[in-house]
Amino acid sequence: MKMLTSAEVMEKMKAYNDLLTREKSLKEELLSLKIYGNRDAAALAEQRHDEIMGEIQEIRTKGMLPLIRECCEFIAACEARDAKKVKK
Amino acid sequence: MSGNKGKSFKALFVFPPQWNPQNPFYAMASLAGHLRSHGYEVALRDLNVEYYDLVLTPQYLQSVEDRLKLDYEYLYGQGMLRNMMGDTSLTFQIEGKRYIEIKKFFQEQPGLIQQLKGEILAAKETLRDPRRFYNPDMLMPALDTIDSALEVIALPYFPAQFSYNFFHQPTTIMATRSLIEYAGNRSNNMFYDYFQSKVAELLAEKANYIGISINSFSQVLPGVTLASMLHKAAPEGTTVAIGGNFFSRVKEALKKRPEFFENFCDVVACGEGEEQMRLLMEALSEGKGYEGVPNLLYLDGGEVKETAAHTATPMDQIGLQDFAGLPLDKYFTPELVASVQASKGCYWGKCTFCDTDFGITHDVKSLDRLVEEINHLKNDYGVKHFQFIDEAIPPETMREMANRFIEEKLDVQWFTNGRLEKGFTPELMQLLHQAGLRLILWGYESGSTRIMRMINKGIDIRQRHNILRGSAKAGIWNFAYIFFGFPTETGEEAMSTIDAMWKHQDFIHSYGRSVFSLGKHSTLFLKAKKFGIIDVIHDPEELSSNLHYKTTIGMDAQEADEMMRKCSEICYEKFDSSLWFFLRYRENIHLYVSKFGLDYVRKAKYKSAWTNSVLSNLEAW
């Protein structure tokens, strides 16, 4: 596992935050569909609903989870390195 | 009469939030009446009353609760993350405060939204049903429910404030770049989704011209949001315009902002609109440009151009108001109170603080025309109550009106603005009451003789209480406009205004208070130093018609605000839970006085558990 610099950690935090913002925005749009969804355009609203759910799923699986995995590996690597230092 | 010249041409006028949703807006009906009388097809959409009707529903309130829970969940997690990232941006600070407000709401009022969901439909219907409206024990809880609901509805957009009489988003300033940012910011803009859901509907009208009417500060942000969406989505050949009173006052600033037109509209229509709109319809329907139409701003080759000014058309030649197309059953009133105008511009026009008739050509409507208009609204729409929106009507004109109304047996009830001048004799007040006048909104302004001299009101201050006594004796409700913070006004002088209100309850029946603002077109601004005003700040709010300033002596803005709050607290106690506090709005007071008489409303008391709601609503007068 490559050790991350603080700048790289900040970058990953920012990337994660941007994904959170996008996910929140999509959920707001879902709420809006409930109120403003047009009966005449029900099919369109349903399609948009599915698109939003799909995008949220992608954000989580392809965006957030890899970042979380990377950060966890980084933390584990740091802990292992620190444990070695203590033994010495 | 000119008309479509053989080619169909349609105009759509849209009235956006935020405005009081009690009655139709005068200018919309006047524009429609004038253009229709010249053969043009006109559609009207009052998106303001439609918005209030939509958001005050159980479904919408549920969506607000869902949104608050979403915000609570995300803002917390993101807050931690951004803290670690060292985010000090304004956005982060605002969202942090929003999170705190939402958390406080869930902790202190966990069941409120579910309670409001159960009450809201009945509350709306109480405002529309005469049998319930005229019962204070039903009306007051209904108004309280609506006030609470509107507060909650704004919470996901904190620090935005939204009520019956007010909308403000403090984090957005009146500058073009801020308006552009706000119009496109869905998360921060409580009107964004609503307008987006309306665009297809509005464009389905297939209008050649879409005019968005923006008349006050509270309509600007929602209005430009709608304009932005329509401007982008409208098909080639459709003109999207912004009209109304607001942007006329900042015309000079707009001329330096081509990006305003790039983002929001093809045209800004300044000044008085009826005949201007007819000329614009004529030009567009004949395929001509804007050059021959007066008082327009438009973009040409990247530059903002202005067409020539012109003399306004006499009021007698303007078409009668036409409500057709407005959802009259949706307005939040048991009986429509229609706005009418007997005159334009203030016949005094010398008060140093005032610039409300900036850009207005003085004119008086003939009595024949006025009576024709009242009869038309009565016969076609069943209107029996009228609000005269004139700046003020002189006593002798009111006498002529009264005599004519009595002679014609109009049998209507009305209210108006008035100046406390000696022509309003006790005998005239009796005549006016007989003719249907029930309430006068007097420009009382201040209890201080020094301040009244600086205002240059042109009245004998010593006599004004006699006039009010005569009016009260005739059975007419006296409402006093007062304000705090006139440049150099001291705290003591402000207290004299407060004392004048509660000490004379027998003839000052209610009041509305505000804080002074320095208008760009007022005498005070033009002669600032003479009035002790220094450091007028031409701040980045280029599209605000008011200015920030400092004075040599006297209260500052914060102290004036504090005095306004003190006025509410003192008078609420001294008036001892008077019913009028809870009626809140002048239209409601007029309807109650018309129904029950002055004495009943003056003496009736009401005990409410929602004192804070009442006091905070008074700030919106």
C-alpha cells in the first residue's frame, strides 16, 4: 500500500464530500418528484426515479466504497508501521 | 381599435411569489384589461397564490419533513468531514447554522409537522369561508397554523424567511452575479423545483410574449429564478420580459449589466405598463423591433440599449381591470378586496423620505370612469370591497367620490391611504362613512415634532389628533403608519411615537411600523448632508433601491430595529390583547370593521397562545 501524503488524504476527503453532495442532491430531486411529478408525465417521472436510484448506487459502489477501502488500507498500513516502530 | 393585424398574437403575464396571497394584484388585471380591450389575447397566471396553495398542504409539509431529515443526516456527516478539511467557506458556515436550526427544530418541536398536516387544509378553508373567517375563535388559530407552516416550509433553506407578507434570503445580495447564482442553485432556492415544474405548462400557452411581474424586493429572487428558466426554455421568437415597479427604480444599474439580460430576459419594461405593453404587442406582432416602444431596456450587440421615455397614457384611456384567467377561488379571503386607483402619484409629493411615486406621472381618473370600473368589478365578479391603492386622496376629491357613490347607490365598502390634513373635517368623515369608507391608512409617521418638520409632511401636527377623533366618531377605523430611524432620530423621539400609539387608542385604532430606509430617489438622499446623513455607501447591492448610510447623531440601524421590537412589545401589552393584532393584515381589519363595525373590533380582545407569532408578523406590516 502506497503511503498517502496529507495532500492526497485531503483530496480523497474532498472527493468523498463531493460524492455526498451529489447523492444528497439526487435524493432532494427524488423528494421533489413526489410533489411535482406530473400525472401526465408519470412514465417520465418513473424513469427519472430509476435513473436517480441507479446513479446513487453507482456513487456508492464505484465512488464512495473504493475511497473508503483506500482510506482503510492506508490506516491499516499506518497502524502496522507504527506497531513495528513500537516493537523496535 | 388596433388589434392583431390579421396575425394571432398572445401575451402571458405571470405573477411570481412572494406577495400577499389574499387578493389579485392590481397591475396584472389592469394590463390584461387594457390589452384585451385592444383585441389582444392575454393569459394570466398568478403563481404566487398557486404556490401558497400548494405548499400549505399535508403532502408538501410531509416533503418538508423528509427534506429536513435528509439535511440533518447529510449536513452532520459532511460537517465533520469539512471540519477536518479545514473548510472555512461561507457555504459551510451557512450549512452549519442550518444544521443547528434543524437539530433544534427536531429537539424542541418533534411533532409539529404532523400536527400541521392535520390542521392545514381546514386552516386554508377558514380563510376562504365567510362563516368561519368572521368567527375570531376559528380565524385566529387558522392564521397561527398558516404562520407556523410557512416558517417550517422555509427551514430547509435557512436562513431564508418566508411568511404571508415576506420573503428574504439574507445570504443573497441584490447584485446581478448573486441573482444569477441564486437562480441556478437548486439546494438553496425554495422556488426552484416549483418553477421547474411550471415551465412546460407556461410554455404550453404558446404565448408570443411572456411578461414576469416583479414589483417588490420579496419577488426579485423568485422572479429572476422563473425568468432564468423561461429565458432558457422558451422557443425561438418568444419574448421573455421582466416588468413591474421594482427594476424601474434601478434602471441605471441595469444598463451596466448586459449579463442580466443574457441570463434572465430579452427585455426589461420600465415605467407604467399598460400602453407601453400595447405598443410592444403591436411592434412584435408586426415583426418590428423594440426601438419604437417607450421605456424598454434590451440587449443589442452585447450592449444594453434604452428606448425613449414617453408621457403616460391618461388613466381614463386605460382598459378596465379584467380578472379572467385568475384563480379567484384560491385567494385567501372570504370576500375579494379588489384594488382600484382613483389617481396616480402623490398630490403632495414633498415628504423628504419618500420616493414611492418615482417614475409615476401624476394623473386623476374621472369619477365617471371610476364608477364604471367599480360597477364592472361588482357586476362581473361580485366584488363589494375595494382598496384604493393611491398614495393619498385629497379631502375634496374624497368628498366628490363620496357624493357620487351615494348618488349611484354603489353600496360598496372601501379603504384608502390618507394625509392628516385639515380638509378632513368631522362632517366629511361622516359623509365618507355613509359612502362606504371603513378604514383609512394615515401617514402619521412620528410622534416627534422635530422629526415631522424634517419629514416636511405639510400638515398641522397639532390638529392631526382632532382629525383622527372626527374619523373615529364617524365609525372609520384609523390605522397609523409609523416608522423608526429617520436620520438623526433619537431614542427619546422614537419613544414619543410609541407613546402616541398606545395613549390614543380611542382614535388610533391600529398601526403598522417599519424601519426607515434611504431611497435612492428621495429628497433625503439628494440633500443628504442637510439631513445629517454622512457616508452614504454605494455598496455592492447595485440592484437595491435602498442605500446604507451613517448619520451624524441619533440611532443607528440596529437601534432603530430594536425600537421597532420595543414598539410591538409595549403596544401589545398596552392594547391588552386587542383583536386587531391577531387579524394581522389591513384587509382582514377592513373586512371585520365592515362586517361588525368599528366599536366591536376596537373593543374585542383575543387571548392567543401564539404571542411570538403575532409579534413577528407585526414586523412584516
